[in-house]
Amino acid sequence: MLKINDLHARVENGTPILKGIDLEVKPGEVHAIMGPNGSGKSTLCQVLGGRDGYEVTSGSVEYLGEDLFELEPEERARAGMLLGFQYPVEIPGVKNIYLLKEAYNAQRKHRGEPEADTFQFLKLVREKLQMMQMDESFLHRAVNAGFSGGEKKRNEILQMLVLEPKLALLDETDSGLDIDALKIVSEGVNKLRSADRAIVLVTHYQRLLSHIEPDFVHVLSDGRIIKSGDKTLAHELERSGYQGIIGEAA
Amino acid sequence: MSTQSQDVEQLIKREYKYGFSTDIDQEILPPGLNEDVIRAISAKKNEPEFMLNWRLEAYRHWLTMREPSWAHVHYPKIDYQAISYYAAPKSKDDAPKSLDEVDPKLLETYEKLGIPLHERARLAGVAVDAVFDSVSVTTTFKEKLAEAGVIFCSFSDAVRDHPELVEKYLGSVVPAGDNYFAALNAAVFSDGSFVYVPKGVRCPMELSTYFRINAMNTGQFERTLIIAEEGSHVSYLEGCTAPQRDENQLHAAVVELVALDDAEIKYSTVQNWYPGDEEGKGGIYNFVTKRGQCLGRNSKISWTQVEAGSAITWKYPSCVLIGDNSVGEFYSVAVGNNMQQIDSGTKMVHVGKNTRSTIISKGISAGRANNAYRGLVKVVGGAEGARNYTQCDSLLLGDRCGAHTYPYIEAKNPTAQIEHEATTSKIGDDQIFYLKQRGISEEDAVNMIVNGFCKEVFGELPMEFAVEAQALLAVSLEGAVG
């Protein structure tokens, strides 16, 4: 589904941040990418999402058999890739329900399906709201405007549940959540797990991984994946810290 | 990806859809302004003497006045002698008696503009008075309105058929010498629209005027007068376009509204005059005076405007709230892209007791445009219990445009309650990226944010015009981001 080959990238005209990432994600898999601050986790997400201001200097990324970098961000999204933001953006004046519907229909249009009618769509959204234990009033609030940190993250997962991406890249979705919210968010993510979808979790902490069990764990340091393993690697990290692993790899 | 970026390139080159001009026989007065020109205009229209005298008085007053310079706009000095003050489509006889007699090319023009003169108008239930350059070409639905007792006709017809009403109300709201451009208009205005709604009548349909400047080097000086008698109700819409020309053209209109006891006038404008090109070449100077007088008790005047065109907009639709408990409203969306300059806002003058006013202004700036809100809320000594609420929001796209706010508040009565709220925000790259990452295209993302920003104002427009306004904004802001 996602094949990253020797990816090098930097902030435009800045110093290199990603220095040769190799990663393959297959349908049905859950990958966790862990690493200390400044290791390149967020840059990797932004580059995969297609954010302006980053420059890919070499390497390639294939998504569903296509060259990812040939696709505009909106095309990536319509092709089923969803980036869950570390800091979800506030958009005053635009209602949540409106964004959800536009995004949902953009995907349907892309697949050649008719737009959803309002009634059916609302039914679908209500179901997902319930999963996320969110009140219906959320739908009529402006996108993330005045939301608490936890509400914003829940809203990201709500969007994910509605859009049902083939590949979800969740950038520190766990940061800023209390234990109860973490549980709700994790359950939301777990609901998406299926044989034909893949999830990439980017996180600092092992605690998320006790709620969402990954198939693979990768340790990112200084722009490279220095170690990969199964979920036990996360426990090892918890014990010895990033320094332990980084020292061992060096 | 390559086709994608081509699309974007095309979008960035902002197209002005109404930039065509129509090649028809026109009768045009040579450029220049003096008393003879004014006499000629008045004679062409077979005006009664009071009109000619009024014009001449205005002209003499205008000569003593100076062009205002306080607005936050810049333009080279206008040579008033280089403008032609009258241009009319030439017909075989005088005026066309029916649509069949109207030059087919003219009808084609309106067709292109999407103005429904024929059947579409009937379906939409809109009565249209179309002003082409200086004269009103045709007024549809005159008969159906006449059944209700509503008079809706060109200003010239009103002068001929209802001189007593014209004489009574002309200049009663915007006096001939009110300001430089209003005085110029009073001297040379060649046509416009006239509406009279009798006592207790609810006008059975939306009334609509479409203005079009076609001829080169002409100014358009139209004048609209709407009178709503006791307990009556009318909703009036105007739309404006002009061909794409490299020279600037002057548009100096005057609108006067009079609402008597318990009457209500709703006046909506979708202004899309040619804004000039990306470098600021060409475009209309839109210097307009619009004012409504809530003369009667419990009367209400509501202005809604979507200002998307013009090189320069200088316009302050205002309400003078004389009757007790009268209400004034101003809802505005003003969009400037490229080199456009806007200095617009409103005046709410509270004279009567318990008068209320609401001002909602949404200014959007993109490209290198400058957008200023200028508003006055004035409460005179005797206006017990006056209330005003003002909300003034600015939205910036990119980092080369400007937003300015000049609120003036004068309260002479201690019971006055005046609230003013203002915000400035910017469409951020992060917002655009967020929406794109949800599958929404860049243009749609901008439109979504802009429409969200403007929705309080769009909500005030009649349904079909709200849709038009949204589309217009989308066109105006194409390529403004990215």
C-alpha cells in the first residue's frame, strides 16, 4: 500500500531532516513510528500528506502503486489517505458537518459514486459521533474553533471514522489527551482496523500502544529508521529510553 | 500534476466574465460639461422646467465644490471635461414601445449577462428594469405591478408620468448639493429607476434593476428613487456590470429611499463593475451616494450589498432614522482583489426615539487590494433610547493586501447604547492544507472559508441572489491564494 524508498527531505532550502527512510506498509497492518523530538516524525507525516514548504531531495514513495509525489494533497486524500494532524487547524465560520460532508462527497465523486443525500449522511455521522462519545452539537460548531485540545483530537478521529481512509497517518494523536480521552480515541482507531486498511501511528509514548496494538514498531532517529521490530520493541524503548536504542544502533 | 498546475495558472489569470462590449448604434453627446450639456440632456428627455432648474442649480453648486480626498483611495485626477455625459442606444423612433422593438443586440447582451428579460424573468418572478449606459431600456412586468398599484419605471418615465411625486421627493434624502459626486449626478443624471409603493401594499415581486456601462468614455449617472408609503413593503435588487476597457470609467449614482410609517424597504446590491486588470489598469470608479430616510414611525430600511467589482469603490449606504422606533440595517460584503481599492461603510443617524440600527460589515482583501470600512453612528440629542450594534470583520488573503477600519461614533444622548466589535483574520496556509488534506480542492477551500466568513450577510440576500453572490465571490477570489 505504501512503499517508502530511501526518502530524503528537508524544509525548503533548510538542513536535511529525513536522511534515507525505508518503510513498507501493507494492507491490514498497524505500524508505530516512535522517536525523540526532532527525529523527523512530523516531517515524515507532512511530506507524506503533501504540505508545501518541504522539499524531497531524493528517494520515492509509492502509494497504491502510484507515485505519491505526482498527487496533490487533495488527490492523496481522495485516494484514501488521511493525515490526522498533531495540531488540528481552526476554521472559523465553517461548520464541522459541512466539512465532513464536503470531504465525504469529494471521495465519493473521486470514486465515481453519487453524492450522499443529507439524510443518509447524517445517520452515518450520528453513528460515528456515538462511537467517539461526542455530542451532536459538535456538528454545528465551527471546525475546531474554540475546541479544547482533547476535543480537537477526537474531532480528527471522527473525521477518520466518517472518511474511512485506506491509509491513516496519525501524527501524535495521543498528545494532550487525558486517560479517558486516550481510551476513546484509541477505540476509534481500533474500529478502523481491518484487513484492507493500514494505520501508521506516530507517537512519543508507549502508552498509546497499550491501547492500539501495533504489528510493527520502528524507531526513528536523526531522519533514519534505526531499528524495527514487533510490539516488544516498544516495551524495550520504555525500559531503556531512546538513548539506549540509539546508542546500541550506533 | 501538469494539467493540475495548468488549471491553477488559468484560474490565477482572473477572468472578468462580463468584459465584452456590444457594438450597437449609440447616440452620444460629445465629451465635456457645461450648462449647455445639461440643457441638452434635459431637452432630450423632454423634462419639465423644475427638473432643468434643479439640474442647473446642482451644477452651479458643483462648480463651487472640491472633489473629496479623505477616503483611503488613490487615483489620478479625473478630467470631467473628457467624459461624455450622455450615451443612449439609438432606436429608429424614440423609445422602444415593447421588447420586440428593442435592438436584438441589446437583448443578446442581457442574455449574456444572464438577465432574464423574457420568460426566465417570469419564472423567477423578478421584474427587471435594465439601464444600458444612460437610459432605461425596458421595464418588464409593468402591468402586473400596476394591478397592485406599484409604480416601477425608468426615472425618465416617472418625470413624465408622475412629476408631482418626483418633484416632492427628488433630492429630499440626498440634496442636490450633498457632496461632490451627488451634485454632479444631480446635474447630469440621465436615467435610473423609480419605485412607488402605495399605502398598505406589499409589492408582489422582487424588483430588480440591471445597470450596464457599454459605451467608451462615458460616465454612468443614474438615479434611483424609491418611495414606500405607509405600511407598504418592497424588496429591490440591483446588479451592475461593465465591459473590460483600459480606461477608467466613472459611475456616480445616487439612490434615495423614503419609508413612511410602518413601511419597509429592503435594498440589495450585487456590484460587479469591471475591476481593472491585475496591474490596476482600467476599471470603474464607483462613487456612489446611497441614503435612506426612515421618515415614518416603525419604518425600516435595510441595505445589503455585495461589492465585488470596480477599481475604486466609494460608497456608504446610510439610514437617517427620523421616525420613532424606526430601524436601519446595513449588511455588507466587500471584496477586493489585485489592485482594487475600497472605501465603504455606512452612516446610521439616530434622530427619532428608540431607533435601532445594525451594521454587519465583512471586508475581504486579496492580492494588493486595500479595503477600508468607514462608518458613522450618530445619535442626536433628542434620540432617547437609541441602540446600535456594529460588527466589522476583515479577512486577509496573502500578505500584500490591507484592511482598515475607521469607525466614527457621535452620541449626544446619554441613553444611547452603542456596541462595536471588530476582528481581523487571515486565511492561513495551514487552513488551506488542512482542507486539502480532507480531499477539498484549494479553490473550494478558499470559497468554503470565505462563505463561512460572509454567511451572515448572504443570509440577508434573496435566495437566488445569495447563490449568485457566492459564485461572484468565487470568481473574484480565484487565484488569490497559492
